[in-house]
Amino acid sequence: MALRLSREPGGVSMLLAQPRWLDPLGLSPVLARALGVPRSDALRALRLQRGIVLEGVPAARVAEVQAALGADVSAIPDAEVPLLPKPIHVSLASCEADGFATPSVAGTGLPKLWDWNELALVSGGLLLDPARQAAAAVERAGADALSQAADRQAIAAQQLEKARHRVFPLGEELRRAEPEFGAALQAALQGGKALPQQEAAGGFGNLTFVLDLVFLRPFERLRLTEKSRLVGPARSSSTAKTAHNDLTAIARHADSATLPGATLALASGADSGDYLFDDLGQFDDYCRWAYYWRLQRLKSESAGKAST
């Protein structure tokens, strides 16, 4: 997630026009000098950014920071970068012709059927298994090597390079056969064996997923996860396949909504790293970034119509 330097009013956020890889090792020394922060903080900001690089940058340092990051990074007042509502977790839902039905959602002013015409943003992603990623790093390096600072730096460099080229084999995951649940259930009842759990392809471990739907009226954010049940799309033992199935079902009704690049890649079944997120904070920043640029596009279109 983005590094916040200060919560004092008057700060500036640095946003990319398009998500792209910012070389953490190459840029972090320059960015650290521009910000006056430790290099480790600059490294973290570059490594974890998903559209929003920094928040709370003092106005006096904006020009220097922008020069360090490149010309395609926009400096936006913190107050203009939108905050999205706290997500409402949905346990049961269905895609109806007139709207998104949520019989499991209860609350004052919350409808049971959310109008598709009010859907502004659909954002989806797979959340990585942090334990698996960390264990793999230690296993490759060897526990003894971690005691040396130089080795720790080398391992960090390797992990950054791996993250740069990290691609999830979603196509392979979608082609994988489903286990025979009937036979597995019978075996479990007879022999006490647990039902088989399909591990993610490519050694990604136990993934989770998150799908956020931002509606305008009422202005709320609905969240589906691997624990939710969307009626209609096929359920799968594969978390990634379930996320893809649920997202494609929703996307069919999202004619007026913004679908950022991560969402489009996940819905298309593409092998990509665009929809991989390290944690929920990083995913939330990506949603805010996508919603900000949606607002800017709508303002531009409105201005263009007014001028004609």
C-alpha cells in the first residue's frame, strides 16, 4: 500500500496515470533523498505501490519528488483523492436482471436489490498467501544466510525481481479438472479423510480473493470474498477459478461501471500479475486509484460536452 508521510492537511499524493513497475532498487536512493526519509521507507513505497505511490507529501518537496519519479506521476492534493466507504461484506448474493440482490445484507437505508445503473466500479483481485511467499524465500536462501546483512540485501533484490515478473497461471487453473466431490465426501464419511483442497497453480499457495462493487446511490462498497456465495456461477475447489466465475457473472451487468486493468485481466482468464495483491491495504489503494481516475474521466467528458 502507499506510504503516507504525514496526515497534516495540505499534503499531496503522487499518483501514476497507469500502473507500472517502478524499479525499487534503482529509484529508492533518489526518492529517499527527495523526501528526506530512510531508504527502506522509499523502497517500501515503490515496492508496494499500485497506482498511489505516496500520500501526505509536503508541498515543498513535491517538485523534487516528481522529478525523482518521472513526468507521468501526477501530484494531487490529498483532499482530492477519494476515500471509499468501508466495505460491507456480502455472504449471499445473486445477479438479477434489474440489480445485484443481497438478501444477506441488513442495515438502515441499505436495499436488498442494488440497481446496476448505479454501479460505478468493479474491482477484483487475488490476495497472495504471505506465509507461502515468506517460506519460499527462506527455503531458497537458507536460514543461515539470513544472518549476514549483505545476504539479506541480495535476498531482497531477488524477491523484488521475482515480484516484477510474477505471473499467476490463471489459464492453467481454469483448465484444471474438478475433484470428484461425491466420491471424496463418501470417503470422508467412511474413513474420516478431509475433502481435497486444490492448491493454486504455480506454487502460489492458499490464495484468497476479493471483489468490490462500488455503488453510487446509496454510496456503498459491497465486498465478496472466497467465503461469499454468489448464486448462479459454478463453485470450484479452486479459489482463483471461483473468483473468475463470480467476476465474469457480475461483469455482464456492469455496462456503466469502470473495470480497471486487474479486473479485466481476471475476468478474461489471462495469465497475469495485474490481479495479484500482497494484502487488503494494497488492494484498497488500487480501488481508490481506479475510482479517482474514473471521476477524472467523467469530469473530462462532461467538460467536453459542455464546450460543444
